[in-house]
Amino acid sequence: MLKNSPMSHFLVRNSEKTTIDAIKALIDEFCLTFSFNYLTYYAIDAPMIEDNTYLITNYPNNWQSHYFENEYQKIDPVLNFSRGRLTPLDWGHLPPQKGKGENFFSDARKHGLGNFGMTAPIRGQYGELVLVSVNANSSVREWSETWQHAIPDYTFFAYLLHMRILCAIGEANKPVPRLSPQEAEIMRWAVRGKSAWETGKLMDLTERTVQFYFRNIYAKLEVATKTQAVARVVREHLIPL
């Protein structure tokens, strides 16, 4: 079954890696595991992201600088041809390029990129277009086998990667919850294992008032239980302990 195939299963095995930094490291590991040189995630026209675009890549730094300094994003054949597609693109199937685009791939190879690549376009739930591309320095036979066997799974992998990155961006952009002084003190006692009744005695509050504060705390922290609240304030250092 598709969900058990190697590339998509790679993300499932690494489900705990959910931050942007962890995902960047995961991309490097993915390339090593599946014999690709580079992977690029590029979200375009993405309304849920502040600048409408988002890029994660392990391309060489000199190629990234050269690419944007020469405004290659305006003539990049992969970008231009992928915009109207719903299916994966083998870069070798691109039509002949003219003008500045004619030397694009030879320039890329001079900066360390491999001679083969493929891109999976993803149409997201917010209207965004996401292009997930891999690049490899392979023989014709090796690449032909990769293209033939990996395409269905690679498309699914690209979708899972997009969802993982969306979640990571959302978490990174969430404002840090701010607890009031009394809420923070209640959580300090909760971290030490005190019950609502014990906390009330220590703070000269009724148990009912402490429970009221807990409900506000749960709403701010987006949790449902005291255990979850304690875990979050400790993990994210939301209060001095």
C-alpha cells in the first residue's frame, strides 16, 4: 500500500520531528537515505504565510545566492512549467528553453547541482501552490529507475512534508501565551503537585476560585487538563519555577 512505501514511511518513522529546524535536518537525512543530492520545498502564493512564500532547501549556499541575485525565480523553467501541472514533473521532460532560460541548467550544474531532478506540485487547502523538488547526480539508467518506481510514493511524501511544515509554521508563529501573576503562581503550585484545594489554602483563595483560574489557564494554553497545562508551561518555560 502507498502509505507503507519507503519515502512516505520515512516521515511516519520520524513523526516526532515537527519543528522547522528538525525538518531541515530531516530533509538532509532523507536525501542521504534515498540517494538524492538536494531537496527543496517552495510554497508560492501561500495566503497563510506572512510573505506569501516559504522556502526550505539544502541547495549549496553559493547557488542560492546566485539564483536570487540573477532573479532566476522569474525564468526558472521548473517553476514556470510546474505552475499549471497537477502531476509530477521530470526535469528532463521540460521543453527546450530560450533566452536566459537556455543556460539555466548548465549554470546550476556549475554551482554543484546534479543532472536530474523531479518536482511534485501540491495544491493546498488554502489555495497555495507548493513545489517539492529533488535533485540527483545519477546515471541515465539510475534516474530512469528512480522516476519509474518513486513517482507515486514521492507525490504522497511531498504532501505529507507540506502538512508537516504547515504545522511547524503555525506553531512557530503562534503568540506565546501570557499568564497573569495569579495564574502563574497557581501553575507554580500545580507543577509542584498541589491540588486546587491545597493551592487555595496557600494563596488564601477558595477552591472554586482556583478552579476558575484553571479554566482560564486551560483556554490560554489550549489544553484540556492540568497535566497538559503543567507539561506545556514546563516544556516552554512559560513561568519561572
